[in-house]
Amino acid sequence: MKKFPIDDFQEVVDDVLVRHRSILDILTKLQESTGKINRAVAKSATYCGCIKIHGEKQEVPMDASYSQLKKYMSNHVQGELCDICKEKVEHELASNFFYLTALCNVFNINIEDMLSNYNEQLKALGKYGLL
Ligand SMILES: [Zn+2]
């Protein structure tokens, strides 16, 4: 599969974003699209039922090392998104990324450079660099 050039995407977003070019529109649309992601995931559980969300306290043995934590931590999702729900979640994620890209464009932030820098930070700091 050919890699998707993110620079192309930044240009396309810049070309097609006509109505909501104001930073105020971009910020509020970005936030709105995040809410739509949450709604799509919630509806997968409550309306479709292809997934169940079972939140509970994470149980980690007292003697577990930091490097072992990952295997004890649950994402609290049971099942998998069906094709319809996955398509909806992907659509909302893409829309979110569209407005995130628009925000980057306003400030002349190159996404590939930004992610490359962040990737290097993550690799250098490892698990201690996470928020
Ligand atoms: Zn579903």
C-alpha cells in the first residue's frame, strides 16, 4: 500500500476550506468534531451494540514493574466495531483530523515535521515522556 502524503492532505484542506476559514470557526468545528467521535463510539455501544464498554478499576499487581503495566491495563472495550460503526467512527476521526489540519495551516505548521519531531521525542523519552 502506497504511503499517503500528508503534505498533499494539508494542501487539499487549505483548498477546500472556504466557509470556515476563521480561527474561531476552526477551533469550534474541531471541538464539535471531537464530540461527534465520542457520540459515534457511544452509539456503537448503546444503539448498535457491536461493542460493550465495561469501565472498571484497573487491577494491577502491587509488584508489577512499569514495563509490565501494559499487559494489565484494559481499554474497557469488549467486541469490535461492526463495518457500519467503524465507517462512522472513521468518518468522524477524519473530520476531526481535517479541522486539526486546518488549525496547523493557520499557523503554518507542517504536520509531517511536527509529527516527526514528536516521534523523536517519544522515542527519546519513552514511557516517561507521556502525559
Ligand atoms: Zn456497530
